[in-house]
Amino acid sequence: MRRPDTAAARRLALMIRIKRTYEPRSRGDGRRILVERLWPRGMTKDSLDAHAWMKEVAPSAELRKWFAHRVERWPEFRRRYIDELNAKAEIWTPILSAAKRGTVTLLYSAHDIEHNSAAVLRDYLARRLSRRRRATTSSAARLRPS
């Protein structure tokens, strides 16, 4: 799978950020959404300060247990998780809608900042935003009189 590498895709990725649940809130976080199936250990609702908990968008329990944060399984985990996301657009669409209005920070609790489900979800949503914007731009260009 190809990662978006255009300047537009990079700007879109800035609208969807990821952050560990244990990091303090910052002014640039925008809408904070917990995207874990399990509540982070030791965190209270107040200390997390999330706007929403969307556990349905997290990888299935089976996939999460299979992955077990083993880096050698990362490519296959990404593929399987993307398959799950493709099968349930109604679950991630609200995040995409929020990202169109402003910055969204996806909160995760994994120790590995590179190999986690929030990173997959961020990249997946950034590609979706990029595609929709390209489609809208193309449609508008076709409608313009010559």
C-alpha cells in the first residue's frame, strides 16, 4: 500500500494527529478521541480529557491479541486492520467529519509510538480526506465553464 507523499496529504495528516494517552493535553490537540478498545491503565476520565471514546474504530479484539505489539507482525497487522476499517466506514466517518472542521487528535495507549493502531488509523483517514478533496476539486473543475 502506498503512503500519501504529496504536500496536500502532509497538510491533511496535520489535521489528524496521534498522541499517547499519558501525554498531557496541549492547545493544538483540537478534538481528542480515544481510539482504543480498552480504557488506558491508570487513567481517569478527567485526566484523559477526551471528547469521545470510539472503541468501535479500534482493531478487533482478535486482531489486537494476534498482533501483541510484535513488530515483525506490523505489515500484516496494518493490512488486516485496514481491511477492518474498509468494512466499517460508518464507524470512522465521524472522525473524518471532525477533521474537516479542525484538528483531531487520536489518543492511544501503546508504548510503541510508530507501531500502533492509531498510526494506521491516522494514515488511513488522511488518505480518505485526500481522496475526497481530490474528487471534490475534480468535480468542481468539470463544472466550470470553459
